[in-house]
Amino acid sequence: MGSNSDPVTRIRTSPGTVIATVLGVGVPVAFLAVFFAWPVAAMIGRGFADGLGGFGEVFSRPRTIRLVGLTLGQAALASVVCVMLGLPVAHVLYRLRFRGRAIVRALVILPFVLPTVVVGVAFRTLLRDTPLDGTFAAIMMALVFFNIAVVVRTVGSAWEGLDPRQEDAARVLGASPARVFFTITLPRLGPSIAAAASIVFLFCATAFGVVLVLGGTKFGTIETEIYLLTTQFLDLRAASVLSVTQLVIVVALLAVVGRVRGSTQRRVAAARKPRRTDAAAIVAAILVTAALAIPVLSLVERSLRTSTGYGLANYALLSGTGTRNALVVPVWVALGNSLTTAVQATLIAVIIGVVASLVLSRSPRSPLARRALAAFDGALLLPLGVSAVTVGFGFLITLNQPPLDLRSSPILVPIAQALVALPLVVRTVLPVLRSIDPRLRESAAVLGAAPWRVLRDVDLSIVARPVLAASGFAFAVALGEFGATSFLARPDRPTLPVVIVRLIGLPGGDNLGMAIAASVVLAGVTVAAIALVERLRVDTVGAF
Amino acid sequence: MTLDAEHLTVSYLREKGRSALAIDDVSLSLDAGQVLAVLGPSGSGKSTLLRAIAGLEVLDSTVTGTGRVLWEGVDITAMPVHKRGFALMFQDGQLFAHRSVASNVAYALQIARMPQLEQRDRVAELLALVGLEGFGDRRVTELSGGEQQRVALARALAARPRLLLLDEPLSSLDRELRERLGRDLRRILVETGTTALFVTHDQGEAVLVADRIAIMMDSHLVQIGSAAEVLEAPATPEVERFLGR
Amino acid sequence: MEGTSLKYAIIAGALVLVLAGCSAPSTDTKPLVLVTHDSFALSEGILEQFTEQTGLEVQVQSSGDAGQLVNTLVLTKDSPLGDVVFGIDNTFASRAVENGVLADYSSKDLTSAEDQYLLPEGQGREQLTPIDNGDVCVNVDHEWFAEKGIAEPTSLDDLIKPEYKDLFVTEAANSSSPGLAFLLATIAKYGDDGWQDYWTKLMANGTKVDAGWSDAYYVDFSGPSSEGDRPIVVSYASSPPFEVPEGATVAPTGALLDTCFRQTEYAGVIAGTKNQAGAQKLVDFLFSTTVQNDIPETMYVYPVNAKATLPESFTKFAKIAEDPFVVSPGDIDKNRETWLSQWAAIATP
């Protein structure tokens, strides 16, 4: 029906449009080129300074084959487990209506933004006396803990958009609830499940801290190997070979994601009250949520434990600098630093992300340009799939000449965080922009609105809320980012995750207690930010 | 003539880079205050013709001549959409869901920087004209389909457009409503003396609303004339079949 | 991308940076940049004293852990990241020296009292000034052993005895700096021929290998502030003071001084600095008693300067190994990869 599927182009090429397009494409492309592609390419290039012979050599090492296999295997398995456990939770949190739903939704996403080191210690403390400690199953549990939110949110928001009347029709025709689910609901959720699974796969394939802490030393991934090769052995050749391998896997995966993501209808169906047939899903959801809550609750419990019993002593200590001045600044100051950097990172990610989304939401006339846009769309996700070590070192060897001599500039930390938050912003804003009927813009234009005014009155008015929501999510992610931050932060301005890691790296009961109390504070701020997003009721947030 | 469209040709890219013509060398003219219905089966190119006149499509040049749109003799082909002083109303209204009814109607007035008080009066006047007195503060999402179309019409008429373009404005409504709104539309266009181009696939609607009828078949304009002329003497067997005579 | 749009893009990118509320800091005199690892810390006001004395401001830039620090210097050799480096330890010193990232200078204030910390000639003696040192030792939980009535182990040999089965936890040598130090201690003790055999026995005796220090110490060690049940852990000689409760006179944990590997950290002038004289002054300052007296309380290691004074907690509860194990920096650098892969084959099956 009409214009959406019609291949006729709607864009008139006036000089203004050309300038706007150049700027719109230029800003995000330049950002990614300067702060991502160039550093990563330079770093990989160092490894191939003597040619490409490294591939044969590195792939003849049995260790490499084993690591690549292990990486793919654990990521694949974790994706499957995440989907199986995430589906009932998605159903309950997005299809049913009950008190406290917003809080539970915020809690489910909490693990996604907690610092890995802290979660690692919490997990290991819980698992220590069980046969699971240091096993493959332990890694699997942690990967699922971190990533189940991706499935819940992505599939949940798609589920919310399905017209329930199809299910009703099937039931009237005599299908059992299970049959309805498997023959009607599941196939319709297919694209979102595939998209979520691919993203989980991506996150797991590049997982670092969790694997290192929980896998002990038995299990590695391509990512941990790149880290070891780069930071311990300075074996850049092998690191570059693995980086390229990782990139190839990621790009292949993104191609799959792009193919299955397809068209999404964004129409929110009213949630209904729970019925008896929901019992199985509700029980499963409660079990999964409880399992997610255990590590978090154990953190809270430990933060309240002191040498003299339970109390708030650890929290009181946060105003100081730890046992015998473990820290340069009090934890509250670090929280302030974190908030400042996270705000800057959010601003960068939102500005770039919105501009990129505006460009991506248009369908240009030439097929070549259309293919270029599709490639650009995929490129925006790449930062999630490249090792933080590679990006971090890349920054140091490239951004060293004016006007981009930024190596000692405090702006580097928010930029690194923005790289991680950017894909989340785009994935939140873009679907909304794509769902705008082009004829709405045309109506405004014919009524006399100049192009900039159409942009303001139509596009920006409609995405205002999703943008706000994406900001909250980007903010939370920036707040928890540790990898790149530890690499680039100025020691006199540490962020909260950096301080937590430092505290947990020093002996003494107070330091551990403070580290965990600080993690709970970080978690609290994160939940607050995400709960705020939930209040805005923008349901595509963090959905891929 | 007030509006002259000459040699309008619009091509679009099909998959795999091949192009096809949506409208092929269409020319037509329109007098001030006149309502012309463009009638044709779906896919005949009539909507593209409307969009080409609005300035929403890029015109091609062909052997028969350069595509041009003239307003009172002045070539406005290169004039951007928003400066033409036209208005366009779609089949499904395309209201701004994030604005109230009044603020939708006032949109063109805000762009023209009409003073607030005058805006309020004009909006009230338009809402009365389309039979929606007192609906100003409602959210557009709360309205029925017929009410939404009335708001869309009020919004299109607000800034007294030089030319009103209507793209199947009644098709999404049920029959009874369509007839009533069609009659209202005719009355409003006559009362306001608006020059209008009206696209439809329903000959009843065309007869009801328009002074003249143009028939589009397969990307071409095949006949133009008064309702009686077209209905009584179809130019080709295809037109005759389409009109069901 | 075409040239013009690239130019647009860069301008736009710069605009974004300005929008984000940040611009490169601009000062009249360029501050000295001190490149260090992420455990670097000094009390407030210490670096300001340097500024008062010399008029030079110091900007601290951290770059990951000690290994990342050296690799960063190597990678940025053509466009140095700063003027002075602090935090290169004896396990990475020779990599820094061989890659030529350091200028020749060692503090003129060094005396014969610090000779024991100097690197061998050609392996960093000319470029690196010792600043601090700390021993990585096996720590034991006194209370646990007292309660069980078992004698505490005292040497590396003891750790493979059946009475200490399943009691020992250490860190992975390929992902943890104390883990590597402990491996080097065993290599120094048992030699090239014997260490692998020792590790095989160690693993057979139920040794647990964790990825990092926090994990081993807080999760598996049984000490007062830890959660675990293993009373023997690889940690630092400076760890026991942290476990002493307020007002107590006896430390609940202790370091076994015959199991230690000494990590010494060095400072040096980065080759290519634009301010050679200022950089040398900063190295001297790091060796001065102003910094040296502050080091124990902020970085939990011992100052090397013989004139520095130790805080009470260190003199009372922290002991220092008299004869720690030593492996030369050159050997470490040469064999690191071989040793680690051999170690991994035994310790991480």
C-alpha cells in the first residue's frame, strides 16, 4: 500500500539536501573512521608489517584452532541457552500486565551493565563450594547472566508488537496453547529471536573478563588470547591474525543479523492480565529472574557485612579513601567523575547516533548508495565486536598528531565509552524513524514546511522520547564501561568502575567491603537510570 | 490557465537497476476554482501524477518535451515543494500524532507566522467548516477514521492553498461515510472556491466531487472532459471496460 | 570517501568534540607527562611539591598494567606518549631497553646503598632508576593452622607435601603479575630442569589456579577478610598488615619469606622527550625522600631509597625477604613465552 514498499525515490536533490546528506553521512562516518577504523587498522597493520605470513603460522598452532573452536562453541551454546531462558521472561514482562513490571524489567537488564570483575567475584563466591567452580558450566552461567537481557528486551519488544488476534483466532479454531505458541507465535518472533541470538553470540564471542575470572585458566577465547598476546608477549603478528579472524566472524554474523532483522512493525499491543495458560511461563520467568537476582543479592549482602556484624559501615567508608589511603580520591568523587564522563559519552553517542539514524532511515535512489547505507548500518555495530585492547592501543598509536593529539586528553574516555553506547542508540532510534510514513514528511512539506522544519516537526518530534530513552541506556552503559576506561583514564580522575577494580585488588576487609558497596551504588544508579527509561515507555530500547 | 502541467514523465527504478515509467508524457490544465478528478485503476500512475505536480517527484525529460509545471504562466518546476503554496491530503490523513487536533490544523498557519489570535479564530472556523466544532483539544489518535479525514481536510485548507491535492481522501472510509463526506467535500471546495486535483479509483466519487474528470490508464492520460462527456463517450475500449459501461 | 567530504567530516567531528564540552588543555608551559600503570598513586600534594620546586607541572597518564605499560611505550616509540615512565618492573625491563624506548639516565642521587636494586649492565642499569620494590610471597593464614593444629609450611618444598594437599591457591602466570612472579620464584629455585617437575607435583597436590589476584585472595583464601577455605595463597609480603584489626598486636596472616620473588619497579626518561632536563628532574624527584616516604602508604611497596622512613604498620607487621629468588631480566624476556606455554601445559590442562 503504497509508498513504503514502492521503490520510487522521494528525495529531491536540492543543494541543501546535498549539504545535509554530506554532513549527515560525514559526521558519523568521520567519527567511526577517526576513533574506530583508523586505530584498529593501524594496530592490525603493525602486526602485518612483515607480510601476511602470520596466518599460516598462527593457524598451524593447535592452540589457535582450539581457541577459535571454544570461542564459537561457547558463544553458540550461550546464545541457545539465553533464548530458551529469555523467552518466558520476555512473555511475562512484555505481554502481561502486573504491578512492579517496570522494576523487574530494570532488574533484568542490570547484569548487562555491572562491572565484570565484581560479578566475577560474586559468582565465584557463590560457586566455590560447588562442583561447578572453574568449569565450562560456570562460564556458561555467567555469560547467560550478562546477556539474557538482550534476549528479553529484543524479543519482548517484538512480542509486544504482535497482534494478539492471530493467536486468538488460532485458539478459537481449537489449537492448544502450546500449539498456538509453536505454530503461530514462535514463527512470528523468528526474526527478533534470530537477531537477539546473533547479538548474544557477538557479545559472548568477544567476552573477556568473565571468561578470565570464571574459566580460571582452562578456557580462553579469541578475545582473551588477543589480550595475552598483546599485553604480555607483544606478539603483534599473532594478535593481528586473531583480530582479523574475530572481525571476519563478526562481519559474517552482522550480515546474518542484517538479513533476519528485516521489517519490524512497531505497534504496541495492550498487555493483558495473566491467565491460567500463562502459568508455565510465569513459573519459568520467576525462576530465571530469581537466578539473576542471586548474584546481585549476594553482592548486597556482602556490602552490608562488616567485621562487627551487619551495618552500613562500608557505605560510610565510601566518603574516605579506603584502608590506609587505598585511593587517590574518595569513592563519591569517583562517582562524580563517572557521572561527568558518562554524560559526555551519552552526548557524543546520542548526537552521532541520531544523525546516523536519520541518514540510515532514508532510502536513496541509487542502489549503490542503498548498499553503502546497509554497510554503514552494519559498521555501526562493529565496535561491539573488536577487542578493547586493540582499540585502546590503536588510539595511542594513531591519535598523536595535531589536531587530533588526544592521547592525554580527558575526552578520550568518553569517546571510547561512546563507541560502545553508539550501537545501542542507533538500534533504539532507527526503528522508530523507519516506521515514520514518508508521506507524513511530504504532508508537512506540501503545507509549506522547509526541509529543516520537516526534520524538526516530524522526525525529531517523533523520536524525542526514544532519544531520551536511548540516552538513559547509553548513560548506564557508559557508567559501567571498564575495559577502555582503565586503559585511557587519567589516574587523578578515576571513574567508579576503575576505583572498584582498584579496591578489589588490595587486601583488607574494608577494601573488599568498600568495593562491593561501591558496586551496589553503581548498580543502584544504573537501575535508577534504566527505570527512568522504562517510565518513558519506549519499548525498543536496547533491542537489536 | 491557472495550472498547466506539460509532458510530465516520471520513471522509477525497479529491482536490478531497470527503470520503468510511472507516468508517461502527461499534460493537463486546470482553471481557477475548478475541481478535476483523476480517475483510474490502481497502478495507473494517478498518484504519481499528483505527486509530480506537488513537486515530490523528479521529472524526466523525454523526446516529446521537457516536463514542466506552470502556475499562472510561471514555471515552478524547480520551486521546492514547500514554497509552492499547495496542500496535499492523503488517503489516510497522515496527521501528526504527537500534536492535538487544533495544532494539526494550525500547522501551515504557524509556518506562515500568523499571529496567535488569528490562528485560533481560523482554526475554529475551519473546524466548524468540516463539522468538528470543539474538537480542538482532542488528541488525533482518539478520533474515528472519518473524523481524522475531516481534520486532514481542515489542515490542508488552513492556509488557503493555491491548489489542493487530494490523494484518495475518501477511500479508507466505509460507504455511507464516504458519500456523506464526499458531499461535504464538494460543498467545502465550492464554498471556499478552492482549485483542486482529486485522485480516485471510484467513478461515483469523481462524479460527486469534481467538475471535470481525467482518465489515467497504464501511465497515460487517455481522456479528459466533463463527467457527462467521459461517461457517455469513453475514448477507448479499455476506458469503457474500466467504467463498466 | 572524497577529499572534500572528508574535510567536512573532520570539521564536523571537531565540532562534536567542542559540543561535548571538552577541548584540549592549553597551558603556557607544557606539563611533563608521567606515563605509568594503573596502580600508580601518590598522596595529594606530593606532585605539587615538585611543581613548587621546579616550576614544572606534572600530568599523570596511566596505561593499563605493567605489561601494557611497556608495550605501550614500544608501540608509541615514534611519537612518545610522555617524558618519564614509572612502573617498569624487572620482568619487563629488558623488553623496554631492547626496544630503545628509554633515554640513558639514572638518578644522580643513587648511592651504593641501592646497588642491590640496580639492573645488570646492558639490561637497564644505564636507563632505569629503582623506585620501589615488593616481594611476592606465599601467605599463610596463621589462625587456620593454629585452629587445626597443623604446622605451617615454610618453603616451596613444603607445598608439595601431602599434609598440605588441597590447601594452596595461586594465580595464573599468564594473566596475573603475582602469578608470574611465583612461577619465576619456582624457576629460580628448581632451575630449568626441575621447575616443570615441581609444578606437576604441585598440581597433583591439589593446587588451585585462579585467573587473578582478587579471585585467589578474596574468594579462595581463608584469611580474615576473605571468603574461602584455603589457608595458603600467593600474595605480597605487604599483605599481612592489611589483615591486622585495629589495636591488635599480632597479625592473623603472614608471608613465608623463603618463597619470595622480588619485583622492583623503575623509573626512566622516555627517549624522544622534548624536555630532557625536566624529565631527569622528575626521575630524581621520584627517588627523593618526599616520594619515597609516601610510597608505602599509597602503593603498598617498599621504597628503595635507604634514607626513606617506613610507617609503623610496615615495620611492625610486614617483613622483607632477606634472600629473595632472582631471575635476570634478560632471561625473563628471552624465555617468557616458552616458560608460560610450558607452564600452561602443566597448570591449566
